[in-house]
Amino acid sequence: MKIRREIKAYIECELRDYDDTLREIGEERNELILMSPIHDNNGGKSYDIGNPTEHKAFKLLTNKRIRRMEQTCKAIATVIDALPEEKLKLVELKYWVRPQTRTDEGIAQELCCDRRTLYRWIDGIILSLAKELGLAD
């Protein structure tokens, strides 16, 4: 199955930014936990939950940005955990090593495979991630 170029680019970007996204989730959660409760002093009715702890928990559960980042990271972790050792090494070399000093040819040589095999592995990993994220059937 072939996936659209835009979806492939999005998934590769998410793979590259996986560690940054995990760190960002932690920062966003801390911001929500440490923020001061907002009080409505306009004299009108406030529909906020009265307990600040419940309010913060509610904000954590309903924050769309955090939920989306967590869903993406969970999908990546699920796919990565199921990969055999050589494909995990491929993900590390292609997406997680910074600065990137190897070409695809260099990565293929390090993994002792042909460049075409490398591209098939990449396409398979990206397809698995697309399915896990609900971006492909």
C-alpha cells in the first residue's frame, strides 16, 4: 500500500521530533499543574470546578494539544517496540542521530543491506505508523 507523500513527510517529522515531543509533553503538563487558578471577578456566575486540584486534573485531561502529542508518542512507541533490532537501528540512525552525518547509502552500509532494502524498511515502518495513527487503512 502506498501512502501520500504529505503523510509520509508528517510521520517522518514526528519520528525526528519524538524525543522533543516527549519533553514538550512534560513541560506542558507541568505548566498546567503549576498555573494559578483563574478566578472570575466580574460578578457573574463561574462554571469552573471549585477545587483547584480537580480543575488542574480536568485541564490535563481535556487539553487537546497534550492529548494529540501523547497519542502520537504512544503510536511511535508501539511501532518501535515491535521492530526487530536492525529496523530499530535504522530508525535511530536515520531519525534520531543528530546532527545527521550519514547519507541513506551510509546507513545502508552500516546495516549491511542494500539501499533499496533500506527504503522498503522505511516505507514499512512509516506505513505501520500511519496505520497506528489512523492515517491509513
